[in-house]
Amino acid sequence: MLEAVDVTLSYGRRTVLDRVSVSVRPGEVLGLAGPSGCGKSTLARVLALLLRPSGGAVTLDGRPVSRWRHRAPHRTSIGLVFQQPRLAVDPRFTLFDVIAEPLRATRRPLERAHRLAAELGLTPELFTRRPHEVSDGQLQRACVARALALEPRYLICDEMTTMLDASTQAHLVARIEDYRASTGAGVLAISHDTELLDRWSTGTVHTLNQPEESPRT
Amino acid sequence: MAAVTRRGGPARPRPRRARLATTTLAVLVAAVVVVPLVTRLDQQLVDLGAAGLPPSPAHPFGTDEVGRDVLLRSVYGLRVSLLVGLVAALVSAVVGGLVGLVAGIAGGVADRLLMRVVDGFNALPHLLFGVFVVALFSPSAGAVVASVAVTHWTTAARIVRSEVLTLRGRPFVDAAILGGSSRARIVRRHLLPNLAPQLLLATVLMIPHAIWHETALSFLGLGLPAHLASLGNMINDGQRSLLAGDWWSSLFPGLLILLPTLAISALAQHVRDRANPRWRSELAL
């Protein structure tokens, strides 16, 4: 289970997360909604072990996480699909480099990159294109393929389908559902779209509220 | 049908200007390489009988106050200036780049410490500090390179550090971390390739700046030995002839400082534009 327990995080004097608790169980889809600026993406980064919270704890399969960012243990157990695919890929990489990079970094065979690309509807002629030469939808498909490349046990989708057309949304959600069904991975789906979360989530959709402004001194 | 014009956005690359700059630089580099190989004239040959001759077919740039050919000496001077400028710029870029990279990646105490050192160097007037550095050695090209490098590595350090800090916070670096990339791999695959255009631009723009420093130090009598042809030495020598009306002995070496400066700046601008993958692919269409 990937769990945040009473996580608190502040940027300067501004508290973004105030004693937030959330847990993602293997095999389930947890929906998380909330207004803009309430800290959904920050929570996603904390759960992906990219940001160290100032208070509370994150546990991964029952073990509290003590190392963050580069030195986090079980680094590849968690996948993250970012909200804006344009910012989430190196502009110098080709689409195939984007998908294959985790496999190359961990010295794994590249066949999986080809298979994932095919599953996500990316044809080989797109492989040599750079991010600015493909659409947002194609780029987000590559980002989903990249997130699944190392077969993470938990996948965090941070407003993954924002700005995408309905058919691409449906396709990406279906591919992640296939992955969840075949591996038993836990999924945290973060979105503004409560309708999507109601349909996708396997339980109740959690709502993250804006933290109260801390009094200025 | 109405013509579609491109408005706003960053300036597009200008290949024609770049071609002109490349040609100019190629001619200058060819001249400094080929002329000393093919000419039998001695650039230090004194001919008092031909002293102070104005430009003519025999001496296109005229002769100086002791009858030395200004064109030949300008070519030799440019060779020294280009070499000193190139080496000084490379040393500055390597030293500054490493400091900026370490500061940006390590962060924390190491970053603060290194940046205070940079601030310390920047607080000194760099020409005066350069004069101090070069005065520690006997006049030589090495002393000029050391002087320019010691006073200019901070520019590269600041550029690289700020680029690293910007890139470190980008989601694609987070994605690389999540994808199991080590810190070294992130530096190699993401940070260096993405900051290279800025560092390259800073290095290339440093070359004319270093040339100006070399000429300034030589002009002050602190650069290269007085008998060696360098553009700064020639302008320094030529200023004495100016009062006698011999304008050519300062003007042509001065123009030879300006020409590579403008050409390198134009080329640097083009290199930066080409380094942008979007523009590069548009140019390929």
C-alpha cells in the first residue's frame, strides 16, 4: 500500500498540504478531486517520493520512506503521469527515446518500449519525431508508456487527461485499466473531472480541500 | 488570398547573415594560417627607407614608423589575438562550467559557498584585476590567457548554475528520476545537452571579449612582448604615428579587431537559434 499519513508541506509561509492522509491499495483506483491550487499535484509529487514533506510520513508497502528524490528506495515502484506532457518530456528526445529512457537507465531490454508503444497506439513512424512534432494526445500516450515501462506497483495519474479529446482520454484510461487488471497495481487518479473519477474509481472519490491560510506574523 | 506573416515570438534564424559571418571568419582564419606559410616576408623586418608609407598596391595597409608592412603584421597580430581569445574563452568556459554545474547540482552549502566565491571575483574591477594577474607573470600569451580566464570564468559559472537550477525543477527531470536514472545519467542525458547551447553561446561570445582584453593589455604594454605583432601592440605603436597623419597604422589593426568580433557575434546568434530543436526542424523543411 502507498500511503501518506498526516502529510504537511509548505512553500515558504504558504501551507500547501495540511495533515493530508491518503492511501492507495494494490489493485484499486483511488479518485482524488479538488479545486485548483488545493495541492493535488504537490501530493502527487510527495507520493512519488519527489518531494519530502515537512511533516507526516509516506509509507510504501508498510515501510516508512526515509530517503527522497534521487536516493529514494524502490524508486521505480511508483510511476507518475504528469498533467502537461509538453513539460514532462525532454525537448531533445525523440518519442521513442521518451518511452525507452527508463529501460535504458535500468539496463532492461527495449522490446517492452515497442510493445507499450503499440498498445498505446503509437505507430513506428512517430518514433523518430520530437515532442514539438506530435500532438498533445500522442505525447501523453508516450508519457503513459514511459510511466508503465518499469512496471510500477503504483501509478499516479496527475490530471492525465486534461486538455485531451474524449477518445484519447478513453483510450488512455482503458490502457491503464488493462495494466491494473494484469498486474494488480494501485492507481491514484487525480482530476478536476469528477464524472471521470466517479466512473474510473473503484471506491469513493476523495476530495482535497484548500488548506486554511496560516495567520501571518 | 491574404499573405500570412509571422508576428511576435522569438526571432527566426538568419542563415544569410550567418553565411556572411562564416565566410568572414573563414577568410580571416585562412589568412592567419596560410599567410605565414606562403609569404617570404619577415613581419619584423625593419626598412627605414619605406617608413610611414600610405596604403599602396605594394603595401595595401601601408607601413609603420619603422617601415614594417602593416598588412603582414596585422595578419600575424590577428593570429595571436584569435588564438589567445579562443584558448582564454575555452579555459573560462571549462572552469566556469564545472563550478556552475557543481553548484547547481549539489545545492545547499556547496552552492552558497561557490556563489560567494563568484561574487567575490565579480566584485573586483575585472580589467584592473586582469592587469594585476598579468603583472604577476612576464609578458606572454600564457599570462594574457590566465588573466582573461581568471577574470571571466564567473560568467560561465553563473549561466550554467542558473540553467541547472531551472532544468532541475522541470517535470522531465522528475520523470527521469522516477525512471531510475542516476544523478550522473541525468546530468549526461538531460542537463548537459540542454544547457550546452547557452554555454556554447557564452563561450563563443567570450572569444571577441578575450580579444579585446588581449589588445587592451597589449595596448597598456602588459600583454605580449612589444616586438611581437599583436593587434594591441600595433594600435599602441600606431598612436604615435597618428599625430604625424599616419592613420593607417592604427585603423587597419582596429578594423581587424572589429571584424572577427561582429562575425563571431552573428555566428553565435545563429548557433543558439539552431540549437533550438523546433527551429532546427523548421529550417530542415
